[in-house]
Amino acid sequence: MLAESLIALAGAGGTALVGAMATDAWQTVRAGAAGLFRRGGAERQRAIADRLDHDAELVARAAEPERVRQGLAPAWQVEWEALLTEHPELAEELQGFVERTVAALPRVEQNWTQNVTAHGHGRAYGALGGNVVVHEAAQSGASGAQPGPPAPGGPDAPGGSGGSGEAAEGPR
């Protein structure tokens, strides 16, 4: 199974790749993408190049190119995931490809997708182009223990006894 960081990289690769379709940067991006698939052999590289051309043509002809890009991005994420599964050593090259592609895109095409997941009682924070600052109130008590996750069904849970269920902002 692929590490979450590589899955996220594959997602960024898919988003960047389809974002470049039907833009002035496309030919350079296409060559870079096809080049990354060279490790799969000449036949696979040709198949990928043909698919790139087909998908770019779909975007170019579309009345709503962004809708087509949104439909194509997950498929290209799967392609990048398959490549990284076979050749995990390509992660740095794919990262460089994503960075170069995003830098070459017209400002309007520099769209980002971010997935932030927390499991169990974990917390997850995410930001695009900014910072995340988290302030937590110190918990009083002799134990000096750090605040833990909320108890299931506790006062902060929906339907709990903690009030209206609406989020409130604390002091800054």
C-alpha cells in the first residue's frame, strides 16, 4: 500500500497535470509527464502520451474545461499512484514536476486540492497559502495533564449538554 504522503503527491500530480491541459504550458508539461512514465517501458510511455493528447483535446474542446479537468484529475492521480507503487524512487522527480507545472500555469489555473484526514480522536489542521495557528486553553488541575480528545457523547458532541452545538471563537 502506498504511503499517504505519496497518495497526496499523486493527487497533486493529477491536479497539476490536468490544470496544464489546453494552456500555453501544455507541450512542456506533456513532455515532462510522458518522461516520468519512461520507466514503464516504451509501450507504456507511448500509451500514456496518447492518453495525454486525448485528454488535452477533451479539455480544449469542452464548453466547460474546468468541469472536464475535475473529471480527469482523479484518473491521473490513479496513474501517478500506480507509477509510484512500481517506482517509489520517482517521488522526488514527481514532486519537482508538480512544482514546475504549477509555476508554469496561468494564475487562473493554479487550483489546489487539499485533503486533511484525522482518525479516531486525532486532530487535523490544514492551510493553503497561509498558516494554521492553534490556541488551546490550559486545563486546570493538579495533574498538569494536557487536554485530551473530547469524550464521545460529551458536552461538545452533537446533541450533548454543551449548549447550542454552534462553534464559538475564543479570545485571541
